[in-house]
Amino acid sequence: MVQKAKILLVDDRPENLLALEAILSALDQTLVRASSGEEALKALLTDDFAVILLDVQMPGMDGFETAAHIKRRERTRDIPIIFLTAINHGPHHTFRGYAAGAVDYISKPFDPWVLRAKVSVFVELYMKNCQLREQASLLRLQLEGNGKEPVGEAKEPAGLLAELSARLAAVEEQAEALSKQLDDESADASAVATAAHLERKLTGLRRALDALEPGTGNGASTLPAQN
């Protein structure tokens, strides 16, 4: 079962963190505070996050340096980063943010509705990826032939395949709706690309599941790797 997504808020000013929490509380997700780049990197060692809101100007390790460390780690390099900055030094400053790995760059003061909408897109994508990993885990258990249902009573292979197919269909439907929503809202190119990547993974998993149907072989070699 997919739990609430975690959103990492990084800013050295407590009043800014409080404002971010007030804006994002409506998303009903888990908000985690970090008052420095070092504290953010420590939090990322143990928890998985859907998105990171990262202040650019911080004493010590600034936002650019923090982002560089995040992108160098295999565990965290794919987490979307939204830079928040109170100043605008022009195109060069913005380019530096994108070069550091940011998916978006927002200047303060920002529109609360816009920020909340942007964060919600990445939360939705994260939740879909979590659901996809759950389906892949159940499928791998079947391929390994352990014959046990992860939760509840054991089921026959045909019954397990039917349940997997139904669960995958639900995720596919939600992913399709999300892609249409992104198209309608003219969302950021990074969010659209992430959604397209999710759809490709879903397509691969559907093919692997179809290959397990009676008369089509065991399909073990077609199971896509999950990142």
C-alpha cells in the first residue's frame, strides 16, 4: 500500500519553512524540514522523497552545492529539485540552477497556488511510481515461483495473474489521466518527460504480464528492470 509522499523543505530561515508548510499542507503529504544543506543531505540518507524544495541562498553549503551532492548520489539523483530564490541575477544565475539539476526555478515572493500545483504534479508521479514498484514486486514473486501470496491466503497462479492485471490496469488508467492533465495544463517539460517515462515502464510491465498468460510462455526474460 502506498503511504503518504515525503516532501523535503530546505531553508535556513524558520519563517520561510513555516510559510512553505502552510502552502503545502493542503496536499496532505508528509513535510520534512531541513535548515541547512548538510541537514538535508542527512535526511536523504534514510528517507525517500517525492520532491525537494531547496533555497538557493543559505550560509555554508548553498543550494547549488547541496543540489550537486544530491545529484551525485545514486539513491537521490532522480529526486526532482525545485529551487527557491529571493533574488534574480539574470539568465546566468537561472542557468546555474538548471545545470545543478533543478527541474524548476521559482523566485520569491511566489504565487502559493502555482507552487502547490507544481509540487502536486511531482507527488502524483512519485505515487504512481510507488504503485508500479508494488506491481513489479508481486510479479517477481510469481516468476520466482515461491507460490506464496505476500498478503493473505495463497492463490493459484491464474488468480494471482488476474489480480496483478487488475491492479496494473488501475495504475495505467491513473497514469493516462495524469498525462492528459499535464498536456491540458501545459506543464513543465520535466514533468511531462517524467510522466512519459512512467508510461513506458507501465507498457513494459504490461507486456511482461501478458507473456505470463497460459500458452504464451513464462515471460521471465521480459520483466522490465524497475528503477
